[in-house]
Amino acid sequence: MQKILRESGHLVRLALVLAAGFLIFMAVRAAIVPKSFGQYGHYRGAVLEEIRAKPISFAGRATCEVCHDEVAKTKSEGKHAGLGCEACHGPSAAHTEDPTTNHAFKPNPATLCVRCHEADRARPKTFPQVTSKDHANGMSCGDCHKPHSPKI
Ligand code: HEC
Ligand code: HEC
Ligand code: HEC
Ligand code: HEC
């Protein structure tokens, strides 16, 4: 029996080192992992409250359409039907709450359209793209296209 213990001393030491490592790991983990981690899933449960407390900046297209029904109708009949208003106008929740004090942002077609339509190999081939230098020839995209229903 003693012989066995003497000969397996290195295994006992190894087991002790592993056990100590495990305890240190558990202690460090307890110290740095936030309390609410894992409450609902693999994230901090408390983060839901924190996000909910942030002010809302986007209103969503349904809200815009209540007051701007004509724009909504024009848009729904054209190629931009699928785009949300705020994809171009930017976050506009403040405007929807008090439209006359908080003016909405009116984007400039000369700089807006190329953001999505400038020819770029990274875009899907089926997505309509132009090389603005050749296509617009220095004119603003808005001189020929209507932003809410762009097909001429
Ligand atoms: C409660 C009604 C209401 C809602 C909701 C509303 N608007 Fe307006 N909007 C107005 C009114 C009124 C004006 C004209 C006010 C003014 O003179 O700027 C206006 C003007 C605008 C203008 C023109 C600004 C300019 O400089 O000429 C844009 C663009 C606009 N709204 C976009 C939006 C978008 C995008 C949304 C949705 C996020 C939205 N609106 C939601 C009432 C509304
Ligand atoms: C593809 C981008 C785009 C989308 C999507 C879009 N707009 Fe616009 N909108 C513009 C641009 C650009 C102008 C400025 C036009 C100009 O100055 O000639 C404008 C102007 C306006 C104006 C000022 C009046 C006018 O017709 O010039 C209102 C109001 C407006 N948009 C509301 C909306 C609403 C509501 C939606 C969603 C239903 C919407 N827009 C979606 C690009 C867009
Ligand atoms: C946020 C991205 C975005 C912006 C900004 C944008 N577009 Fe578009 N545009 C689209 C999408 C998405 C479509 C639909 C593509 C499809 O049907 O596959 C489209 C379709 C079009 C088409 C129809 C192409 C065809 O023949 O099917 C034209 C023309 C066009 N846009 C011009 C414009 C102009 C002009 C502006 C600036 C006023 C503009 N777009 C701004 C995303 C955008
Ligand atoms: C001088 C007028 C003119 C100007 C300025 C202009 N376009 Fe066009 N655009 C057209 C005409 C006409 C068509 C349809 C014929 C065609 O497909 O070439 C068209 C088609 C398009 C299409 C569809 C292309 C496709 O493959 O289906 C897109 C996207 C487009 N334009 C975006 C823009 C953008 C972005 C700008 C600003 C950089 C712009 N256009 C400026 C006249 C113009």
C-alpha cells in the first residue's frame, strides 16, 4: 500500500494542482461575472432594463403614415415601397411627438441616394446600381428621380 502511494505521488500532486486551479477559476469567475448573468439566457439579465430605459429614437413607418398619408401612398406604389421612412429621414421620433417644433430631417438626394445605389461589387448583382459619375453626369439624383417613387 505504502509503495503504491509513494509511486503515485506525482499523480496526487497533479490532482492537487488541478483542484487548486479549479478553485481559483471559480473564485475569479464569481468575482467578475455580473450577478444577473444567465438569468434568462447567455447574457446579463439586467441589460433588458438598461435598454428599456433608453429614449426611443425611431418611430417606425406606421407612425409617419398616420400624418403623411400622401407620401405613404406614393411610396407604396413605387420601387421604394419596402423602405422604411427613417432609412432615409433618420431617427425621427421627436418629430412625431411635436412636428412643428421638431422639424424632420430632409435628406439631400445628391448625397443620399449613392449611399445605397453607388455601384459596388459587395452589393448583390440583382440590386439596382449606377456609377453616378457616368449616370448622373454631375446632376443631383433628385433632378430626375422622385425619392419616394424613383422609377421614372
Ligand atoms: C403627428 C403628425 C406627424 C407625424 C406622426 C409625422 N409627421 Fe412629419 N410633418 C408633420 C407636419 C405637421 C409637418 C410640417 C411641419 C413643418 O413645417 O416642419 C411635417 C413635416 C415633415 C417633413 C418635411 C420637413 C421639411 O423640412 O419640409 C418630413 C421630411 C417629415 N415630416 C417626415 C416625417 C417622418 C419620417 C415621420 C415618421 C418618423 C413623420 N414625419 C411623422 C406631421 C407629422
Ligand atoms: C429613399 C429615401 C426616402 C424614403 C424611404 C422616404 N423619403 Fe421622404 N424624402 C426623401 C428626400 C430625399 C426628400 C427631399 C426631397 C427634396 O428635397 O426634393 C424627402 C422629402 C419628404 C417630405 C417633404 C415633402 C416632400 O415631399 O418633399 C416629407 C413630408 C417626407 N419626405 C416624408 C416621408 C415619409 C412619411 C416617408 C415614409 C412613408 C418617407 N418620406 C420615405 C427621401 C425619402
Ligand atoms: C436605404 C437604401 C436606399 C436609399 C437611400 C435609396 N434607395 Fe433606391 N432603392 C432601394 C431599394 C431597396 C430598392 C428596391 C430594389 C429592388 O427592387 O430590388 C430601390 C430601388 C430604386 C430604383 C428602382 C430601380 C429599378 O429599376 O428597379 C431607383 C431608380 C432608385 N431606387 C433610385 C433612388 C434614388 C434616386 C434615391 C435617392 C433619392 C434612392 N434610390 C435612395 C434602396 C435605397
Ligand atoms: C439625367 C437624369 C438622371 C439623373 C440625374 C439620375 N438618373 Fe438614375 N436613371 C435615369 C433614367 C432615365 C433611368 C432609367 C433608364 C435606365 O435604366 O438607365 C435611371 C435609372 C436608375 C436606376 C436603375 C438602374 C437599374 O439598373 O435598374 C438607379 C438605381 C438610378 N437611376 C439611380 C440614380 C442615382 C443614385 C442618381 C444620382 C447619383 C441618379 N440615378 C441620377 C435618369 C437619371
